[in-house]
Amino acid sequence: MSSSPQLTKLHYRKRSKQLELYFADGSTASLSAEFLRVHSPSAEVRGHGKPVLVQGKAQVGIHQLEPSGHYGVCIHFDDGHRSGIYHFDYLHQLASQQQALWQQYQQRLKEAQAKQQQVPIRFFDADAPK
């Protein structure tokens, strides 16, 4: 049995690229398309044991929302990504942990960018063969 409040409706605001979530307990949340894209439940993003860092999605939008039974929604992003079903419980989890998840994502981006900027430097002994 689910401990998350029941999701009652979804509204997508194209201009702000925000998906608004409305729950049966009266609570609401707003998640950006970028946030949803980088936290996709797809195997492509979650990886096999180690999540993949999705980058460069600040401008991504949502093209379509497709219901998946009575338990979730498949989000079609305008960058072509559309795999993975966002279960309603997962959407609630994302909404309730949004700030912490976003901070973790931003930290991972900084670390990845720092690694990309490092220039490998090697010293060779002039007498040693190459």
C-alpha cells in the first residue's frame, strides 16, 4: 500500500516549463522539465548500478504526457527522450525531495566539469626510453 498521497491531476505550463502536481491531500508541487529529465526513471539514466549524469538539459521541455495505467505517466521530452514511466509515487518522492536532489545534481555537475577541465601533465625522465 502506498504512503504517498494520491495524485489527482497534472498540468504542464509550456512557457515556464513546469509540471504542476496536485495531490488528493491538497498539496501541490511544481517540477521543472529539466529536473524531471535529469531524474528520469529510465534505465538509460539510472544506469546499471551507477546512475548516468545527464547534462545540458536546461532548455528541455515536455512535448507530451502519456498516461500509463492508473499508476504513472510517460513523459515525452522535446529532446527525444521518452523512456521510463514516472510512477505517481516517484513523482511525489521527487517533489518532496526536490531541493536535496537538485543540490546533489548540481554538485555532481560541478565535479564532472572539474574533471573535464583537468589537463593531464606527465613528467618523463630524459634518460628513460619513451
